[in-house]
Amino acid sequence: MPPKDQVSELQLLVKLQGVQAQIRNVEQSMSAIPQHIEEIRAETARYEEEIEQDLKLEQSLESQLRSYENEIEAREQKLKQYQAQLLTVKTNIEYAAMLRQIDGLKRMNEESGEQIFHVEEETERLRSTRAQKQELHKQVKAENDKGIEQQTKELEKTEKEIARLMRQANKLRSKISPGLLTRFERIAEARDGVAVVLANGGICQGCYTSIRPQVFDEIRHGGTIVQCESCSRILFYDAE
């Protein structure tokens, strides 16, 4: 019969390896959550940035509109002055020159009026587009806020699960002799977390190398901790 302590420690190693595999799987799933949350926030931010850009463009157009209106008002004041001066000119040459100035100001006001019309049209179009984007942003933000809340809860749940598994792993480690535990962890680090494998059928299930009959007998009897001569993994036998 194999020593009970040896068999017990081998069973503990198998359990510990299983728990560590669970921890890696949970950590892997957890690592994607923060990135997913950032992607959701980025989508919301894109809508906000577009709306902000549209608002700035509207403000710029409104500034242009005020500028055109101020120019027209200034010219109207000059027109009144020139029209009043028409009554005081003494020669036909002066009168004609004054008329040319008046006509020039009127043409400029007409041009500014056309500019105002185009600016008002563009401003109205932007306002309508921004209103649509704001409504869509409202809907997207509501959905994304729910998504972030769900992801945050999932993250908290995952963190608790990892903490539980870590406690379980530490409990198992405390029952394994330090030397064997160190050997196990060294092999696990070198072999992608798989330090203990089955040896059923005289084959190492880690690297699929044949095991010498004498060594296989030792594994079946479980009297000592045996490592694969090829991959160095710890071997165990399961009669089932």
C-alpha cells in the first residue's frame, strides 16, 4: 500500500492545479471587462463630441450673423448721412459722387443680406441635426449607462469569485509540504500551469511520451512522487 501522506499530497496537488486553472480562467474573463467599459464610455463620448462640435459651429455662424447685421446697421447710418448731405451739395459732380457712394452702400447691404440668408439657413440645418443627435445621444447614453452598470456588477462578482478561489488555493497549499509545493509551482510556471498529469496506459498525458514499465509501476503504487523523464511533470495514476 502506498504511504497515505504521499497519496494525500498528490491528491492535494491535483485539486490545487484545478483551482489555479479556475483562477486563470476567471482572471482572463475579468481582464476584458474594464476594456469593455471603456469602449462603452468611448461610444457615449463620441456622440457628445459631435454635438459639442456642432454647437461650436452654430455659435460661430451666429457670430457671423451678428457681424453682418452690425455691418448693415452701420451702412444704414451712413446712408442716412449721405441722403441728408444730398440736400446740401452744390454741384452736379458732388451730387453724382454722393449717389455713387449711396448705391455702393446699398449693394453692399444687399450682399450682406444674402450672406445672412445663407448663414440662417445653415444655422437652422445645424440646429435640426444637433437636436436629432441629442435625442439619439440620450437613448444611447441610457443604454450604455445600463451596460456599464451591468459590467461593473460583473466585475465585482468576478473579483469576489477570485478571492474565494484564492482562499481555497491557499488552504490547499498549507496542507502540502513546502518542498513539494515549490517543485509543483516551478513546474507549473514552466508548463503553462499544468504540473500534474495522468499517466494512465503507461503514457504521460502531458507530453505523450511512453513511461518505462518500472517507473509506471511506481506511479500505480503511489509510493513516491514521480516526474516524467521527458517533460518533468508530476505523474499520477487514476484507476477509474
